[in-house]
Amino acid sequence: MDSIKEENIRQLKQLIADSCKIVVAGHTHPDGDALGATAAMALYLQDYAGKDVCCVFSDSPAANLGFILPESVRYHFHDTAPEDTISAINKADLIFLLDCNHFSRTEALEAHLAASKARKVLIDHHLNPDTESFDLVFSTPEISSASELLYWVMRVMGDSSASLGMTIEVGTALLTGMTTDTNNFANSVFPSTFRMASELIASGVDRDALLQKIYNSYRENRVRAMGYMQSEGLTILPEGAAYMVLTKEIQERFDIQDGETEGLVNVPLTIGKVRLSVLAKEDGDHFRISVRSKKGTSAQQLAQRFFHGGGHENASGGKVLIGADVPAPEAVPAYIETILKNFMG
């Protein structure tokens, strides 16, 4: 964790001390890591540092992740309250961006965040961070999640026995973010990840309750949709790749809400011969692409070369653009299949 240097920690403390109004932002379609890291950061800034702070996102989180949002923290979502969201950004004198490497990942908020005269801090674990746009950068790709990186930043900000401002609520948010981003310790796990979890559980964070909320609180619709996609929507190629296409029609048939297909892309990897899995989900004028792979096959290269995206070596994402990449939604399955055959061949 080369970015967590004593000099950087001193600068971070000074930036916080000098600020009055702070905005904490995360990426579009926020996942558990983005929500957990931003919640923990906001709680620390508000409850320990005594700052006026709020979290901003371009769109509202999936309903099943709403439990991560602390009631004591103010949130503004551009899709439901655009004026409040932009106003908060314009008033900020310090901005934190967590769990994304560039303001472009915030979509509707990008122009406002980039144009702000506030000091800016990036805390992220993705490749190729946009260091030029920030006054201070904590960037460590070799780590499980932004939540874990923030945990170690907070530990260094504290002392050898306890993290500065590390309450049970902060610890719960961070453990939630790390757990979701590793798929409950199934991928992108490092020795530091287990140390983080052990320390947080020892401090009183209730992991059992957390897991119940993350994995055992879905609606029946999700289970039926997951079963349908695995039986009727899964294509396995001889080259060792698998893909599923979740069309608008299927989403409407099962009344699928945002976030309810989380984990579906990982299922084909339980098949021995499958080394790469792709899930395409129709979303307006594009399909959102999730890519997962086994060690030795690069999900990141596939997403970067063919899907306008990127991410981690074995967990990445991107898009298929209707009109630019394919003429119509109906062409997406053949488009993905051709790409996978060429990539795996």
C-alpha cells in the first residue's frame, strides 16, 4: 500500500481540518463497495471530525443495498433530486471520490465535480487512476476493495491500537463494502483482507447480521429470474467462455429491480471448463456488461478491448452501445459470442 505514506496522511488530515463543507461521491449504479466506502467516509467526517458532509451519486442505489446508507448521513441522488445534488457539489470546499478512478465514472455528476474549485481526494483500487485531477491520491490496485483501502487509511490516521473514529457503524459499512466486492471472499482477496475482517469482527462488527442483509433478503422474483437465466439463458462455448443476455423483456417478466442480478455472472464459473463469464443487461440505449474470469484469463483485457470498459484482472465491466456497436438489441447475443470466440481462441 505504497500510497498510504506518512506525508499523504498528514496532508489528508490538513485538508479535512481546513474544510467546512465536504462532499463524498461514488460511481454510477453504486454497488456495495461504493456505498460502504462512502458511508464510512461520511460517518467519520461527520461524527469524528465534526464536518458538514453529504454523499452524492448520479443515481439511487438498488433497494437491496439501501440498508448500507446510515440514517444520520445526508444523501443526494441526481436521478431524484438533481438540484440538491448539484448545489451540494457547488458549495463544497473538499470533495472525496471513492471506488472509481475518474470523474467520468460518476456520469451525470462528472462535469460538476470536475469543474468544482474544491480540493479533491481520490481513494480507489482500480487501475489507471486520474491522478492529475486530484490534490491527493490513495490508489492501490492490489487490494480487495475501496472499503479495505479506506480502512487501512483510517488505521494509519489513528494509532497502533485503534483506528481514528472507527466506530461500529463505520466498521460495519467498511466490512459490508469489502464483503460485497469480494463476493464474500471468493475473489480479489489478499492477506490484508483477512486481517481487516478479523480486526473489525473483533471490534464488535456483527458479520452474521451483515451477511443476512446482503445475501438472504432478496425477493422471490430474483430466485426465479436467476433460475430462468441459468436454464434458458445460458450459452456455453467450446472455447471455455459462457454468456447470458438479460433483455428488457426478461427483466419486465420477472419484475427485476436494479441490483437483483448481483452474482449471476459468477455462476457459470462454477463449471469446470468455463474460464470466462459475461453477463449483458439491457439498460436504455446500451447493455451493461459484467465480466468475471478464473485466474489465467483476463476479464480486464476483454472489457477494455471490446466493451469500452475495464477494471480488475478477474472482475471487470463495460458496455455494448446500441447504434454504435450493434444496430439493435437483438444483435447483442451474436455480437458477444463473436467477441468471445475470437478472444478465447
